[in-house]
Amino acid sequence: HTFSKADARKPEACGACHLGPDHPNIEIYMESKHGQQFLTAGNEWEFDSPPDAWEPGDYTAPTCAVCHMSGIGELATTHNVQERLKWDLMHKKSVVRSGERGDGVKGEQNMKKVCANCHGPSHITSQRDTLDYSVALYNKYWDGAAKMKAELKGKGLLGKDPWQDGFQELMYYLWHHTGRRARQGAAMNAPDYAHWHGFFQVFQVYQDMEAIYNYRIKNKKIEELSTVMSSAPY
């Protein structure tokens, strides 16, 4: 490749891996207002400024690199993409990052510094609150699913092969597909991914899991075929 700063700063560089049903970050970005600015005006932006000198004015909205890696304001360029993150939005339950996953408290402070280069305090607070509320809502669904699974396991009502067990397969989709889309869509201001591809389907999956759970608890056996699986994969 060309080892070009300009190439690395464009969202397509990240979208080579960060795409698809389980982590549609490039799709989420393109749906967001930031992505819409890139699509309509990005060909007029300056992508070749020196490191730590690529600032608003060179662009009218951030790319992935601006928020997560590039020097902006008082923040220096970094290749540690955890430095500006509060939440772990990838794993089964979202927690504030700590240990090997970074410092979530400091990460949120850093991300707010990024936002402050373009946005005022009230907008930043509103956006961060939306993410926090979305994480709390997703975690509520995950906790409910985990409680159902623990009870089924205790009663011997889980299949040995999780990929041949309707409840366990749906639980995978709950976090790995629908739950990630909901949380990441909320984090990057993409309402279609946060809602229709995210929380709407989180709710649908959860309802299907409840139906299987209720059948097994009532009948004290595993169903031969989970009819609710007709709409999967999510």
C-alpha cells in the first residue's frame, strides 16, 4: 500500500474489518451525521496535514481516526484505540473499561475533549447520557437472559450443543449481533442501527428466548424444534 496518512484517516480504511452484522461500524458511521458530512463534502477535506496538526477546519466532521486515534486539541496522536473509550461495547455485558481493556473513566474524559473541539457542553452531555442509558437498557436484557439460562442449566434443560439448542443460539445473537448493533449505534449516533437493527431486534430475540424458557419450565423438557427460530439469524 501507499503508507499514506490520507488513506489511514479515511473511514474506508477502518471499514475493511469493522463491518457486517456483528460490528457494522462503517455502516453506522455512514448513517450518522458525521458520515453524511463525509459522503457529501469529504472530497473537499484536507487529509494530508502533519500528525497532531490535523484539526477541525481540515474537515467539517470527524472520521473514525479523528475520534479514536488522531491528535486533536490537547490530545496527542495515539494508536491505542482504547484510550478514548468508556464502555466495553463488544462483550456479552457492557462494563466500564478497566485493566487490559483500558481506563474507562479517563477514556470518557478524553472522548469529551475530542467532542469539545466542535460541540458545546450540553450536546456532549446529552450524547454521552444517551449512550449510558442505552448500555443500561441492553444490560437489563442480558441479565434477564443470563438468569433464564442459569435456571435452565440447573434443571438440565439446556442442550449439549449450543448451536443445536434454540435458547443458546438466540442468546448468542442477543449480544454478538443485535446487542452490539444497539450499543454501537447509540455510541455513534446512528438511529436506524440503534433502534431497528439494534434494540428492536434485541427485544424480538429476548421474547423468543422467553418463549423457549417458558415451554421448557412448564413441560420439563427441551422442545424437539424451536419454532421461534424461523426469523434467525439476526
